[in-house]
Amino acid sequence: MESTADTAGNGGNFARGQVNNFLESVEELTKSLKDIEAPEIARLRAKVKIALLAARGAALDTAVQLRAQAQQVGLRTDSFVRANPWQVMGIAALVGLAVGMFASRRRD
């Protein structure tokens, strides 16, 4: 069974991959414009490179923070479940009952 931290890590990997794909596309665009020697393009290219570096740094920082928070939530949840197994089972039963009631109402 996959732990909460693993699930959060997988979601973070997907998001990080999407951000990296976007940043790589922007980087490829700036590289394709390097042959154009207009001063406006050169300034724009420099601004984009700076923005790319900042975006990569921010994405990395955010991913690290989210992973740490997800791990803390997972550890707290695990310790609560281990300390209160009967309460957790009762809550799970009530949630299951409520979902069953809502599901049966929708079929009518």
C-alpha cells in the first residue's frame, strides 16, 4: 500500500514535470530567437533567461516545502490512527454509511 508521503511525492513529481516541460519549452523558444540580432530581442531574451532561473528556483523551493508538509501530515495521521484505532474505525464506518446513503438517493 502506498503511503501518504509516497502519494504526495508522486503528485509533486507530476507537477514538477509539467513545470519543467513548460520551462524547457520557453528555453527552446529563447534559443531559437538567438540568431535574431535586434536589440529588443536581445533584451527580451535576457529578461526571459532571468525569469526562467527565478521560476526554476521557485518551483524547486515550492516542491521541497510541499513534500515536507505532506510528510508531516502523513506522520501526524499515522500517529493518530495508531493511538486511536477504534475512533478511526468508527469515523470510517460513519463516512461509509453517509456515502452509501447519498449514493442510494441518487439512484432513485
